[in-house]
Amino acid sequence: MKQIRIAFAALFIIPILALSPLFAFLPAALMGSERKGRYLRSCGHFIGSAICFFLGVRVHVDGQENIPEGGNVCYMSNHQSMLDIASFVGPAGLWASVIVKAEIKKMPIINLWCDALDCVYIERKSPHDSIKAIFRGVEKLKAGGSVLIYPEGTRSKSGEIGELKNGSLKLATRAKATIVPITVKGMRAGLEGIKNFKIVDAYVSIGTPIPTADLDDEALKGLDQVVYGAITTRFAQLPGIA
């Protein structure tokens, strides 16, 4: 059942991805930097939404009014599925540098989109490289960019929220960024946990922004409870199974 559903979706998704250098990157190469960014973002939104649609995932998004204006925004989300980034740039309509594993650089076309997002690559087996990746993310935030990080470090195999690593908070606090907690639920059932041909309802909930620029030492010590508490509380409130 899983293989059939994925094969059906692939009939549409693979051609869209394969043609994206022609309909996305080729025209973008002829545009100015500002227009190029807007165009690639709109193409990314189309592709992310198409991936979810053809896999039969109906993504419900709430909290878009919480998205801060401007940059220096650090999105922190629980991680359920390879579909998480597709739902982030697709149905949720967000755009940010993503902290991703270095192996993705070897994936044709996907690596082009990672470059378009200005992703930060990380060797997860190397503690030293993890620290360097955090500093690269800090620089992007300080320059007015936005960054998405998954504090669990890897996808949850159960669909429930895994251990959230406190070190991820340093990315935001060192850049004095605004943290936006994001809660994802039900996404795993749309790919890794496919069981039948029914439409899968999944959720992306954008939480209330948490500024870090003016936090004192005491507030910083309890920041993990505030951020991760917002994610886990919203996870419990959202309908459906993980």
C-alpha cells in the first residue's frame, strides 16, 4: 500500500522537481537579486504544496498572523517527517535558511533548492562541525535573515516529540533573534507512516513570537521551558494522531 501510494505521487512530483531548473532557476538567473528571491520563493511554495497534495496530505496551517515582519527570526520546530520542509515552504508559505544534514548536498536538484534557501549544512557526527554550523546560522540571523532549526536533531521515529536539545537555543540567543515556535503534527502519516489511500490531515501551527534581545540571565535559563513548552503544549492541543 505504501509503495503504491508513493509511486503514484512520484509520477507527478518527480517531473515537477526535474523541470524546476527550467521553470525556476533559469528565469531566476535573468532577474535582479530582489525579484529573483521572490520568484524562487513562489516556485518553492508551488513545489512544496504540490508534494503534499500528490501524497494526499491536507495541511492545516494556523498562526500565520504570528509571523514577525522583517528578519532576525529563528523558527524552531519539532521534526516528524521528510515532508516537514515541504509543508514549511509550501502550505505554510514560510522561507528561511534551514539547518540540514550535509548528505543533502549530494542530492541533485534538491541541493539547488537548499542553496536557494541558503541552507546551513551540518555534519551531525562531528561535534566541532555542529558548533561551526550554529555560528554560521548566527551570522545569517545577525545579517537580518531567518533560520529554521529542528532542536530534536533528527526526525522522530514515533511521531511524538523527541528530546529537544538545549544547545539549539544558542542559535537564537547569540543573535538576539526572535524565536517563533512551530508545532508539526500528523506529517509522518503522509509519507513514512502511510497505511492506506485516505487523505491525511496534518497540522502546522505557528506560535507566538518570543523575543530574546532583552532577556536577562534568569530569563535565559528558563527559555528552554518557554520555547519547548509552547511546542509540546500546542502538540497536545492539535487533533489527530502524531
